[in-house]
Amino acid sequence: MKFKILTLFPEMIEGVLNSSILGRAVKNDRIAYETINIRDFSQDKHGSVDDYPYGGGAGMLMQPQPVFDAWKHATGNDRQVRTIYLTPQGETFNQSMAEEFAREKELVFLCGHYEGIDERVLEECVTDYVSIGDYVLTGGELPTLVMIDAIARLVDGVLHNDESAQTETFDNGLLEYPQYTRPAEWMGKEVPEVLLSGDHKKIEEWRLGMSLERTKVNRPDLYVNYLACNSEEGKERRRKNRRKREYRRNNS
Ligand code: ADE
């Protein structure tokens, strides 16, 4: 999987993607990335990339030409390549979007700055508008890194066995159950008895119960959704949707 990032601040991206688990994945060729500095495509002798908004208003906007030329450089003008623009106006990122993006071979991320980017160039090159939550950040670099982290860890070979991306929060639409390691007693608090029992069936039941309880209390929205999806009608609806998606994929 290759990530191409169009940005005015490549050093922000490089610092993170060369560190920790993602850095290891880059070294082992499980993922690759390229930063493309939008400023390199400015035709202005001062290298400027922004200007005042027509109609007035606060702040500056990124101009269309440098963004478009940087995008053409990244994609070879191929409109099939998924190009993600990070914006609070986008669809809110979640685990199932991460799973969908992880199936692509290549993703392009467009990081805005100042008050945003001229709408016309967005219309030309963006395929997906994504937000990482209902708050406003200073630019698209941090949201891009959040997305790359969530996507890359789903790519084969990025996580080692002991860092498995299996049974965990959101995997089944529920929050993860509490976990414990040694010692069995710490500050007078004991690890729940069932986890020491060696009875795997009981352990699974306890974990599911804790997941349900946590989700109900902390994320009632997910809990309601889980109940709806796991009813008989919900299961049938999901089977139908899966068949529809497969049909669309095979016939597109
Ligand atoms: N750019 C600024 N704020 C953002 C957010 N919340 N999500 C995605 N991109 C952004």
C-alpha cells in the first residue's frame, strides 16, 4: 500500500511515518509513502500558494493551480486514484472506512491549510471528503496521520502477531473489554477470577458481557446499532447489503 501526501509541511508527516510501528513497516516495505510539497508547484517567484478569498472574509485560501499541479504529479492525472481531502465538512472517519481504504493499493491525501482550498480544484481531484471529528484543527496533516495509522495497521504484515488487529474495539461494533496483566493483585485490586480459570468459554462470555456493558454506558449510539445489527432482521439486512456490494464491485 502506498500513501502519497500533498502538503505544505512534509516534515510533519515524515516525523511520524518514520517512527514506531509505521516506521518499521516502511523499512520492511509493507507500506510506502511519498510527501509532495505543494509549494514546489507554485509558479509565483516568491513561492506563494495562497490568496485572499473572493467576496471577503477572514484568512487566506490555497490557490487552485499549485494544488492541481501537485495532484497531477502524484497521480499522473488519473482520476481513479482515491484522493482524500481532510476537512471538518467531510464524512466522519471510522473503523469501517479504514477497512475500506485499506483495500486500495494507493491513496492520495490532500492537506489543506489557512482557511481551506479553492473549491474548483477540490471538484477536479477529490474523491473522498473526510473529517476526523467535530473540532477544527490548523491543517490536514494531523488528520492525515490519524487516517494513515488506522489504515496501515490493517495492511498485511504491518502488525506482528502479538500486536494483532483481530479481536479489539470496533471489530464487532463494540468497545473492547478490560484487560489485565501480571501481577494478579496490585494495590489491593485483584484480576477478575474468571480470567485465571483457564475456562476459555467462560472467559469469552465474560469478555462479551464486559464489552456490551462498556458500550452501553460509554457509547449508547454503538450499542443501539449493535443490537439492531445482531437481531435476525439486522443480520439478514447485512447479508443483503454485502451481496449488493459484491455485485456492484464485480460489475463496476
Ligand atoms: N482539518 C481541520 N480540522 C479537521 C478535522 N476535524 N478533520 C479533518 N480535517 C481537518
